[in-house]
Amino acid sequence: MKQILLSAYIVIMVLLLSACVRGGKTSSALSNGDTLVFRHAINLSIVEYPEYTVAKLRNPWDTLSVLHTYILTDKRKPLPDHLPEGTVIGVPLEKLLVYSAVHGSLLSELGAVGRIRGICSREYFKQTEVQELCEKGVITDCGNSMSPDIERIIELQPDGIMLSPYESSGGYGQLGKLGIPLIECADYMETSPLGRAEWMKFYGILIGKKALADSLFSAVEKEYRNVTRQAQKSSVRPTVISDLKYGSTWYISGGNSTTGRLFKDAGAAYVFADLKNSGSVPLPFETVFDKGQHADYWFIKYNQKTEKTYQELEREFAPYARFHAFKNHRIYGCNSNYIPFYEESPFHPELLLKDVVKILHPDLLEGYTPRYFSKLALD
């Protein structure tokens, strides 16, 4: 009976909201637009019109197609009569369900933590304020991001859901039938760190913080470029590899990924730069070892209560000890159990870049102490 009532509710919500979620397509609706300039993001375009704004997300897995088109209207004004086709969102959004701590942290930095009314996978949200608001019941815990609690989401009635799309995910199931705008945060598929960070301009528009988001990005961009210029002056190009294998597979960041580009900007020679993917590529250990065994430096991320050591790493998988970076004690680790790497670095790549530059070129950035990475303990 509970499932029947839930299904009936979904049908009613779809019927009530479908009229405002999709607009009609007209030729006159797409004239006299002002295109916003994106200097780095390649999967996002925004055009402002007198009565609405069109945001188009390019499909990062099929660059000739559009992943999603959003029609942003001022929720304080009557809905315009003629709108182009797309998902209509009344802005500013005030009651968000946020799937990722990455975007939760950005909203907090933009002074909009109060707009977060629901989260998924609460254990990944390290922000003290978010956890406190969860304890007070102000923020609803909507379960695991892979299998969210649909009933809680219906009860919450958010005006937008921020989530990350994945290739061949098969859609969003019941979530996509609720009539609630799904904001597909595909920023992680950009091909440069600044490209991903520039998406904060889009998110700023969604929450009515455009000027603040633009200002924040300008500061990030300026510092990133400054650090890059310093790194490029070095005549040394250390070789690097990153991450660890999971099960039988090692997920390697492609040469056109944000990680691959950041290594390049840091004055490093990324051993997998020839992989043209903008995401991760699953490779067997043997392939990674053949190409990366001689790398000068190795950057790893992990999540555990204690600091990882070389001995522990070798116990986990003995062949790790065959890498030159292991033998020469040039492995640098980031323990995300208490270091806010995932919360900060996507929209503050300048901080991560500083870490990598300081480690690879210790003579640069005088006085700087790495924020995320430190030498792996010997025992």
C-alpha cells in the first residue's frame, strides 16, 4: 500500500509540474541574447535574454550533443509566455538537495549554506555547520547518493537537486519522475582545473550570487595563473604518477583530465599524458607499472583514521614496492579522513597547484607549506 501511495504521489507531482518544467519552443524566444564569456570551461555555455537565461551543458561523453538545457527565470516575476525548450528553473534556488560535499562546500563559501536543505551520503560532508544543521533537523539526510530515500525527498520538496551525472548511468529512476529540476553537475568532466572551477559562475547564478561567484573565480584564476608562471620557469620536469589500484583495476586520470592538466601546469611530466581522456581510464596493474615504474614522484589519496605508511602500502599490495618512487621515498599522501581535499580543491585548484609545485620544485613558493599532501611515513 505504501508503494502504491508513493507511485500515485509521483504521478500527481509530474502532472502538476510538467507544464512549468518544459517550455514551448519559439523562434522569437532566442533573439537579442548576451553570451557570457567562459575562458576555460568547455562544457558550459550561458546566454542571458531579457526575460530568462539559457544554460546549456554539453555532453562530455558525446561532445556533439547536449546533456541538458536549463531555462532560468526570475521566480519573483510571472513566468514568461514564450520560452525555449528546456528544464525551467525559477531562480534564485532556496531549498536545495545536494548530493556532493564538493558543491556543498562551494555553496557554503558563497554564503548559501542556508540554501542546503537536504544532503545525500552525509558521511562525506565534513563541514561542521552542515553536520550541526543535520543534527538540528534543518538539513534532511536523504540517504545514500546511489539509492536515495525518495519518500524523504518528496517530503522535503526541494526546488532543485544538485547531482553528478555519469556515463551510461541509465537515468535517475524515480528521482527523475518527481518533477523537481535535476541540476547535472558535470563540472568534474572539464579538461582543466580552471575549467572545472569556472562552473561556480553557473552555480552562482542559480542561487542569486552571480557577482560573488564571478569575483571568487577571478581571484582563483589570478592565483592559479601566477603559480603556473612560476612553475613553468623551472628547467626541471619531474615525472609523476598518481593514486592507487582498487581491486584489480587502477583508475588513471587521462591526460585531458583536470588532474593531467594540473600536473602539466605544475611543471611535471605526467607519465599518462598521452591518454586523451578527460575522465579516468581503468587499467590493469601491469600496464600502469610498465609505464610508471620509473616515475620520480607518486601522489596518493586515501581515507583512514591513521596515516598511511610505506610498510602498510606494501602489505596492501607487495608490487607497490617495485616503483622507484617507493624505493626512493618520494610518495606523498593526502588523508581525506580529516583533510578537506575533495571539498576544497575542485573549486580552489590554485591551492592544490601550490602543493604540487612546492613538492616538485621545492625552491619555488618560498615560505609555502603544502596544505593537502605530505611525505608518506616510513613506518
